Amino acid sequence: MSFDIEWAAPLRGSNGGARPAHSDIRCSFMSSRPIMRQVVELFLGTGPPRPSFAGPCHPIVEDRHNSARRCTLSDSVVTAPRKIPVCSPVLDGKERQYVMECMDGNWISSMGDFILRFESAFAKRCGVPRAVSCSSGTAALHLALEVLGIGAGDEVIMPAFTLIVSANMVCLAGAKPVLADVRPDTWCIDPDDLARKITPKTKAIMIVHMYGHPCDMVSIMATARKHKLFVIEDAAQAHGATYGGRSVGSFGDFGCFSFYANKTLTTGEGGMLVTKDERLARRAALLRNQAFGPERFVHHDVGFNYRLTNMQAAIGLGQCERFDKKVERKREIAAIYDELIGDEPSIQKPVELHGCKNVYWMYGVVLRDKFGRSKKEVRERLEKCGVETRSFFIPLNQQPVYQGTNPRWPDLRGKFPVSEDLAARGFYLPSGLDLTREDQEYVVEQLLACKR
């Protein structure tokens, strides 16, 4: 028997050891539940030794600049130079136990007790009565738009500085994204520019709690009430963030979260909508499941396959049980970076405004002119030192796919100087939950060494 496992980054568990991550598992044996269990144990934990394996599984790193690593059943080990990834999933709770319960009970698809338990636990953490799980944060945004009836002829205002997913989902729903610039301090949508973009066609505001800092919810909700607009909170990066002591995602008609592998809470892939409105929650649950009604295969709505599996929900519940610890760990990492970078005038650090709780999903920095090197130069130098970074998002008005006259694409009229400047100068540093202080000291040492 032989099999290969490839992964993109080390996965760390409660014992601190590196394990293969989730990205791709390819097996060359006949599928069976005992073997499947062994593979899942390899994914989630060390598990007991398996005599059927030819030997222990060791990572063999072929190239420090190649993120793909191959794990083979071999006794040989090749160690790599130091590499600090931007982020690695951490499964340090009961995730393994819960996944095994799914497998032992044979509830592995989109029905099962863990889905309900995860939804209930997450809703409680967000301070809302209802949460509806789905297959991704992207699916959550699309479901929110569909449930609210946003479509052809409608406009949705959103920040220019965001992941392209926000605009893509509005286009998919048939509506038109309208862009507003962001604030230079929080990197979140500018409420004043938002207000200037409202027209008779505006139906909703889609805000993004950027990199973990909450938007100005008092101003945004006041504008929404004045103009009778829906509010969709994209909180994909902001698990645990609060504004005035209240959880993000709980202000608008819908809050949308992602559980992708790099998020503070992860299910590998997955998403969640939260809402105060029971009617909206029931509608979202209907549409995520192909709009199956009481009479099977008789459909009165167009639905989608946006379901989360019970196994993913099992991982999510294990993560949710350690919600507070994960959020506080993110804040500890940010505090250490703040301390190490200090008052360096050539680097803009992330902020935390009064009344806000920033969860620092990723610790972003913006290089000022006096740093003396471009973002591209600095990131290349850090990569050579084994420090992985990620560029800030590219503004929607600069996305090549949206250039031209296609009426489906966003309205790119206007100027977005802050968004464009952040994209030109900003990137984020390694921010995984498993970072050590020694890691962070090395990262900052190498960053400051790049300065001219």
C-alpha cells in the first residue's frame, strides 16, 4: 500500500508538532472506512501507530521558495532553512474527537448534529439568535444578497479596497457594485464617501471589517436608516471583533463570516451567516439547500448547493469552543509586533480606535516614503530570509477583469486615492496563531534590515 499527501503549510495541534495540512490528499488504495479513519487521523492528529504503513511519514522539503511539500512513507528526513509562513491552521481543541464521532456515526455529509451545534455556538458568540452555516464566506455573501432580494437594477455600495469576492457576488446577483474609498487609519469604508455614493438605485451597503478592525457602525447604520438601505457586514476577517462592546456581524441585516484555513476560526472551507431576523434565517437555510421544500423535488425557488458538511461543522465546533483563546492570541501577536516595531516613523502600523476591538486577523504594515524601499523590494528580501508575506488587496477599480464597458461590472467612476495607496505600500506579516516571540523578533529584525 502507498499514498502521497501534499500540503501548503505545516498544521499545528495541541502537541505543537507539525502535521500535514489539508490541501490535497490522494490515495492509491481501495477506499474503506478503517483506512479513511487512518487518513483523517493523519490530518487531525497523530493517532496510534498503524502497522500497515510502510514507515513513518516525514515531510521532505525540496525548496524553501516552493510552498508545495511532499510527504512520502519513508524514513528519510530533509530539513529546510527557516521558513515562517503567513498563517497556518491550528487545531488544538476537540476537532479530532468530533470528526471521529462523525465517522463512527456515519454522519459525514450535510446533515448531522454538529451542524446545529456549531450554528448555535457561533450565533451565541455573535450575540444573535440565528446562524446559518454554508460552504464558504463567498457563499454567505451571495446568500445574503439573494435573501434580501437584491438583483437587476439595484446598486450596492462597497469599499474599493477589498477582496474581489465582494463585487463578484453582487455581479452574480445581477446588481451593480458602486465603490467608495476607505479611511487611511482603519482601512475600512469611509462613511462620508459612502454617503456621497447613494443614488435612487442604491439598495444596500456591503461593508468590510478590514483585517479585523470594525467599521464605523454608528455612522453607517445611521446612513442606512436614513435612506432605508439593507446592510450586509462582510466579517470574514473579523471573528471576535467588537464595536461599542457589540460583536461585528450583529448590526446589519446579515453578518457573513468565512472559515477558510487562514481564518482565526477555521473549518478548512466554510462560512456562516448570522442575523437577528428569524424570517431571513429560514430563507437563507432554504436557499443554501437547493430550495428543497416539504415535498421533495418540488421547487418554488431557485436554490444553491451551499451546504456545510457535518464533518466541517465538527471541526468548527471544536474551534468555537476555543474562540476566546484564539482571539486573544491574535491580539497578543499584534501587541508583540507593536512593541518590536515601536515608534519606527517609516512604518504605519494597524490601529485600534476607541470603542473598537481589533482582532488583527493579519498584522498589516504600510511603508512610508522614508523607508526607502518599495513594497515589492521588501517582500522579495523577506522571502529570501524565509519570511512569507502577503500583499494588501488590489482595489476593485484596478482589477483588470473589471476594465471596459461591460454593464455587469462595477461602477468605477470616482477617485480612490487611499485604497490605491494602501495597495501600493501595504502588506501583512506572518500572523498565524502558532507564531512564537522568537519568530516575531526574527520577522521584525529582517523587516527593519530592509530599510535604507
